[in-house]
Amino acid sequence: MSETTPNSTIDPEDTIKILVASDIHLGYNEKDVIRGEDSFIAFEEVLQHALENDVDAIILGGDLFHIANPSTNTLNRCSRLLKTYLLGDKPIKLEFLSDQNENFLESLNRTVNYEDPNMNIAIPVFTIHGNHDDPSGFGRISSLDLLSTNGYVNYFGKWTDLTKINISPILLKKGESKMALYGLSYISDARLARLFNEAKVFLEKPEDSDWFNVMVVHQNRADRGPKNYLPEKSLPGFLDLVIWGHEHDCRIIPEENPNKKFFVTQPGSTVATSLAEGEALDKCCGILSIHKSLFRLDPIRLQTVRPFIFESINMAEYFDELGLDEGDVQQKMQNFAAEKIENMIKRAEEKLTGNEKQPKVPLIRLRLDITDVEQQFNAIRFGQQYSGRVANPQDMIVFKRKITKAKDELKPLDKDALLEAYENQREATANRAEEVVDRYFKEADEDKQLELLCSKSMSELTKRMVDYEDDDAADSIIKFYERQVLKHLEGQAVNEDNIEEILEGFRSKERDTYNDMLKMLDSRSQKGPPANDQPRPSAQDSDEDLDVKPKANSASVFAPLSTTAAGATTTTTRGGKGSRGGRGSRSTAAAASGSSGRGRGRGRGASNSSTSKIDSFLTHTAKPAASSRASSRNISKVVYISDEDDDE
């Protein structure tokens, strides 16, 4: 919009109001006496804001839990919070128009929770999983699956077939405003990059052009290498807003992509899980208001977050002032650090909000860039004097060695030196458990070499046991190779003279067998490995293990999504808190085509609606309904999304 929309044109009954948050990390450091409650306190405040702002729904951008298999304490605390703030008799005004069997394929009831007559949902939660709470281990079950089964959340965007991704949106309508919600839960960046390159990412879109399209993703946004992040240019231009999880620094004010013309909001985390500079920014959630093709997002600074002060100092700038070339250098450094720490503690006091639930003891991180090892002192011993005043006294100070070199004349590049530096770098980084195992079997003596398994299969086994605590990976891999060997031996006359030759033939197919093993691991059901050996590939494979096909060069178009026209809805009401019946509303035609025809009327009517008045929509976040964009939305053909899509 070129001007602010007048108040008179904004009807609360036509406005979808959503609380947006991400990266809650429930259970982070829960056994720490000082910091163990931080994640739960912040999440409770987020839920309180949803209640106080009378939102229609909550959208979470992944990593609700800090680990994939949270403790019973964390699950209990989470369930109690969700039950306290999300259940009730408030009428839900969101009509659910899409096919719930498709949107919630992995859930028990395959229906949105507020249409379940056994649940009393007042505020529905829609969430994807992140890299911390992704499905892993036996049965490939996520902690979010447990919440979904219990009816507390609507878990969407989960992909089990990673040979391709076909995203069908959740279609929600309130009055004259309609929202299409797309979800892409965490997939390893290398895998996702390959799928984009191979044109195997599909997004369906409604045929009508009056939908506000929102996408929720949980990937690296910052450029960490060609295959280690999701470029914004890879996403389709018909989107209006992208809610970006995973990155913990708060950039919640919507930023417009100059080429694609959609906006990106990055809520950041609600609790500091590392002592990085980005974590020291204010923690926020936000209220997203959508009115037809317009939107605004109002940030809410969280008041119960533990204060965190980060500072980085280059000691080269203080070298002469402190006289670091003579005397007791370490003592001078400690005196300097003590002065800085005291100043940082005072600055942390300025972040106290007065909220009685806010932790008062601050997090402090002082990073000292030193030029000489003599400037480094015992940081753990130094931090002991701040016990009780600082939440993290043991890792309060970190040293970073900064090597300064005298300028020299430019010399020709030495190819051998570059190769040597590259090899040294590889050796320095090759310290992960799976890499050590892979090297061991590759470099082992001949009498210790594997006969049937390959080194990469052992490396994958190690990775799954260490990173994902997948205790069943070993049994699955051994049994898989056993089946493959028996299959190879079938129909062959095996004897002592030719057994080695036949097994050599099996080993010659090592690459194909390894790829099939990865597919098997990802497709394991709750009862163990499938009978067939051609299931889907793992989300965690690296690009070096699989063939990468060249990028396709076809034009991007978007698949039509058959939607039900918004017709008259039959709404029933519930008489009181104890009664059960319909919740919210659902179009008659949609109910006939979808999962169930349960009515969704809710209790006490809509008398509270008048209080959720929206004053105006921000000019800088209102998206223009340009004629060129409107025409592009009428495309109704099959689409793939790739990072070479033409900019719109």
C-alpha cells in the first residue's frame, strides 16, 4: 500500500491475528541449578501474550524442544503449560478449508485439533519441527508427535519421503481474510540443496489470487557455504511472508526481499542456548495481523528473559596503554578483565524489566582477542570470584588468538603451499566420531579390513548413534547387509573355490548398497526395518555420498490447489465449559470433502471480538497488490522450485 489504511476499513472480524515465535528450546540446561528454569519461564510468557492479545492461533517455527527425546520432566512441564493456556471455551473463528487428511497425514486423527470433539482448544498451535526436535531413533518419532497425539498442537510440514517434497498448504479463513500456510520442517541443508537443484521441491497454491501466503521454514538463513543454507531466492515469489526459524538472533521486523518481493521475519530464540553475540539481542515474539492482502507484525519484547551482555575486545588496541610487553602481563590482563566484567554487570542491571519471574543473575561473555599466549590467564579460576553474581562464571571469559603479521610484498601464489594448507585444514576439522571411524577402516591393515560392510556404513552407524542416540541403527544396518548378501548369493552355485569371487562381485556394488542402506534407515517403521529394501533416503546423508543430478532448466510454475469455495457455514454453540460439541467453523462443502463433518461452534459467542481492534497497518510492511503479481498467481500448472527461478 502507498498509504496507511484508515481505521474504518479494518474490521477485526476480517482480520486473522496470530502470535509468532520460534526456537523455544524447552529443557535447555534443565539440570543447571541457576539456568534450568529459563526456557520454561520464557515459553510461559509467550503463551501469556497469546492469551492477552486474544489471538486466533499460534505459529511456532521449530525447535520447541532442545533435544529430540526430551526428559519426562520437560514433557510434563510443556504439557502443563499448553493445557493451562491453550484449553478453554473461547470460540475459534478460523474456518479450516483444506484437506486435513493431507495436511496432518502423520497425526493420529488426521484432523485439526480444534475440530476434535474430545478436545477443548481455545488457541490452536501450528508448528513444524526443527533440527533439535526432528524425528529420530526407533520409529522416527518426534517429541512433537507426542504433543500432536495428545491433541495439544497441530504438527505439520513433516516429510518422510525425502526423494521429493510436495507442500500442500493449510487453508484458513476468517471473515474476508484467507491465509495459505506452508510448512517446511528441518531437513539437512545438503539434502535440501540437492532437492532444489534436482527440481524436486513442489508447492501447491490455491487457484484464487486472494490468499495471503505464509511459509514457515527452519533452516540456516545466513550463508554458511553453497550447500549449508537455504537461499531466499530459492523460495517462490508468490509468497507474501516467510517465518524463518533456526537462527537465534532476533530480526523480527519484516525485511523485504528485493528480488522476490516477499517479506521475511526472523523471530529468533526465546532463550540463549549459546553465548554468541546474536543471542545478546533482545528476545521477542510478535503479533501478526493479516487483513486480506495486508499485514503488520508488532514485536513484543519478552520481559522474563535472563539478561545477557556480550562484549568483544581487541587487546592490540590496549597493548601500549596496559604495557603488555613487560612486567606481570597476566596480572595486568586480569585487572583489565575485572574492570570490564564489573561494567558489564552494571549494564546487565539495565536490562532488568521488573517482572518478578525474570532471572536476575546475568549471563556475561567477554571475548578477548589476544596477540600473545602470555596474555592468557586461567579463566575458570578467575570466574570463581563471580559465583553468585554471574550465571556462567566458568565460561564467562574466552580468549581468541589474533595473529598479526607484518605486511610483505605480494608474492606469486604457491600451488604446493595452498595444497598443504588445504590438507592441514582438513586434518584439523576431521575430528568428528564418524570421520575417525571412516578413516580407521580405510587405513586399517589388510587383515582388519571389512569383508562385507563398507567404511561409510560404519561411519553412518557411528553418526546415528552419537548425534541422534539411535540405538537401533546397528541392528538395522547389520540385518540389512545380511539380507543384501543373501539376495546376492541367490541363484549362484557357491562353493569354497568361488566364494571370494562372488563376494567381490557384491563388494563392487558398494556404492549402490550404501545408498540403499541410507534409504532403509530413514524409512524404518515402529516395528523395525521394512520388508523391501527400496525405501526412502535419509535426511542426513551428505552430498559426497550420493550422485548429484544436473540442475534442470525448465520454467517455474505452480501447481493448482483445489479449494472449496467459502460457503455458508453451520455453526453450533456450546452451552458451557463442561459440554462438548463443535468448535470454530468449517464450510459445509469442505467438511463433505475432508476428514469429518464436525461442527465447530464455540460457547460464549463473539462478544470479545470488538476488543481486538487493529488501529492501522504499517505502510512499510503492507504488500502492494500489483497487477503483475496478480497475473502470476493465476498460473495453474505443475511447478518445481529451484534457486534459478526468475526473479519476480
